[in-house]
Amino acid sequence: MMRRADRIQKSLPGALAARRLALRTSMLLHSSVASRAQYSQAVALAGPAAEEPSPPSNGVDEFWRKVPMWKDVSTDEFISWSWTKKNVVEHHSRSAPENLKGILASVLPDHVPFTSNASLVQSREEFINDIFGGIAESSMSLRIMPHVFSRINWQDPRHDPIFRQFIPLKSLIQPDHPKSNYDSLHENHDSPVNGLVHRYPDKALFLRADTSDVSKQQMKPILKRWEAAFKYIEDTPQITDVVVSGGDAYYLSPEQLAYIGERLIKIPNVKKFRIASKGLGVAPNRILDPNDQWSDALLWVHRLALKAGKRAALHTHINHPDEISWMTEEACRKLVEGGLTVRNQSVLLHGINDNAQTISKLIRALAEDLRISPYYVYQCDMVKKVEHLRTPLQTIMDIEAKIRGSIAGFDMPQFIVDLPEGGGKRLAGELPLVRPGHGRVPVHGAGCYRRRDEREQGL
């Protein structure tokens, strides 16, 4: 294995070639515990919000300066991936609540609109308590990249599409659907070896495991798991397409990303593979950082695949046009002009993008401004703690009908339902109706996709 790693290192560009490949895991997506200095800074920020910063003289939209704790952060600093990792806004079981409370108090107004017309409001303290109640109900820790945190409209966060995606509110959470679970797609059932899902005959899902904060010794069993998955792919010639996911590929170090890509390229039956990452949407600055080489490794893998007569692509995840900044555009420019195919997969979410106008605007921004392919719009999966975000099946069908014909066919995404219990992907428009306006009926579990409020009304 190390001989293969040495060969990769010799062919990698620049400083990337100087590092060890398999066991090096120094590039962390974020720190797991806030430092004492960060904690003290956050508590100190609990006072009133700072004044709006003056427009930068260089003409660059330094949108992050609206966040008081980043009001003096330059463009070069904000682009830095090293700076980003140190400034992730997070809360988990080991966090001191005052840390997040201080940050929130610094960005929120005295009164936060509860209704869209602000006829009802919450006090700042009530809204912060609503957030902490939502976090307690949620199934995941809170980790928000500075780019995402800076894109939120903190004057009216409850109705902001970015806030609603990334920060839970207890007042919005609904009881779980009775058929929801944490493995709604039954991927464990289709896992022949640890770290691999093989559901479709010609496609496999490679799960990279958590490599973000492990020692060299801890990396050894992960490499062993990877090799078992690679061997299964090699021994299963019908697999020609591999998705690298299982968390976010941004957690991979450049060396690990290069290793996985090179390993897949060398498997004769693999003809194409995709790297799945939300990074382009949530932290595009990493791709622009001249001192970080994740994107260099990605483009190197792309070029290596082309030389081998194969295809590599990046699949990213942007749900709303407001997530897109000039950094997103510049990061896409770097990747697309480097020859890489980039596709986007969105999820239809209640109160965020569940209307034809927003989806149409998103598709045009992706295709025309970012030059990436709007690949899929998914129905939200039936996992726990997201019932308030799920939409009726009728909604996804209606949106597709409204925008089809108004957007060029090659820019039109497929509207997809990934059916529960391992039913697989289906075009939303192909699922049969019970009767107009009354949801859908079973196509191996499709009937589960009615929202709780529809069921209670007998729909």
C-alpha cells in the first residue's frame, strides 16, 4: 500500500506531493471542541450588535462583516480554510451553552419577527431558547460554516431559507411520521461489506468513514475497511459507477481524496465515479484558498480519470439561491474551467424552496451563473426529526409541471422520490395518483410520503 502511496505522491502537483498519503489526516473540517479563547470571545459578544460596516473600498462584497465577531476579518482571512476551521459555529453535547448564546446574542435584534409581517415577535432571549429547544430535539449536533452563518438574514431568521435549513427551532418541529427512521432507505440491508452499499446492479455507494480527527494508528483500520470495499468492487464486475460519500468528502484530506480517486481509477470495471460534497455550497472559500490543496487533488483525480478513459465528477448540494455568493461563483469557475463536471442535487423543503418561483430561480442560477448541472430535485427522505421540512408529494409534482417548458431541457433537473424501505429512485411524475390532490399510493412505500397534517385531514 505504501508503495502505491509513494507513486501517487510523485505525480501529485506542488506541495501536495510533499505530504504522506494514507495516514496523514491533519486537514480538519472543524475543531471538535471550542477553545477557551473562542469561548471567552463569544461570551463577550453578548452585548448589542455592532454597527453596519462600511462598504469595502475594493468593491468586494465582504458580507461576513455584518457578523460582529467578523467585522474586522479581511477577504484573505475569510477565504483561508485554516481560519474557517477555527471559526465554525457549533454546539454539541460537550459545548458550554454560553458559547453559542453569546454568538447569537451578538447578531440578533432585540425582537425577532415570529410572523412574516412581524405582527407577532419573540424577544431575543425567547428566540435563543427556541433554538436551544430545537437543538435538544434534533438528532444531530449544530455545526455551521462561517460562509453559511454569514449568509443568514439575522434581522428575520425565522423566515430566512438558510437559517431554516441549518438551525432548528423547537416551535417548528413536528412529531415524526410513524414510518420514519434513521435508515429510511434501508441502506444497511444493501451493505455487503462494511463501508459499501450495493443496491443498483451497476452502482455502489462508497462510505468514506470519519477521517477528520484520527491518529495514524486509528487510520489503519479505516484503510483496511476501504480496501475491503475496493476488493468487493473489483470482484463485482457489474459495478461500473461509484459514489464516494458517507458523510462529506470535504472531511477527506487532499491526500486521502487523491488516494481514493486513484484506487477507483485502477479498478478495470469502474468507468465513472462521483465525489459527493456540500463543500462547494457551505464553504466555497476552501476551493479558493491558495494554501489548501483539496481542490488541487480533486482536479488531479479528474485529469487522471480522463487519461484512463474514465469520468470523475463532483456532486454538490445547494437548496436555495440565497446560499450562492461571489465566492461560490469563483469556486465553480475554478472547477469548471479546470474541466471538472459539477452537478447539483437539491432537496425540496417546506417553507424554504417548495414553490416554482424559488426552484426556477435556483435552476437558472446553477446553470447560468455557476455553470453546473441541476441534476436532481429530491423529495425529502422520511428520516426522524425533519417532519416539519417534508412536503406533500403533490407539491413536487406541481412544481415540475409549472416550470417544465420554461427552462431549457438540458438544464431541467429530474424530480425524484427515493422510496423508503429500499424502493429506489423514481421520477415523481411516474408515481400513480389515488385521486387529484390526495397524495400518492404505494409504489413500495410511496404512500408514506404524505405529511402528518395531510393524514390528520384524511387526505
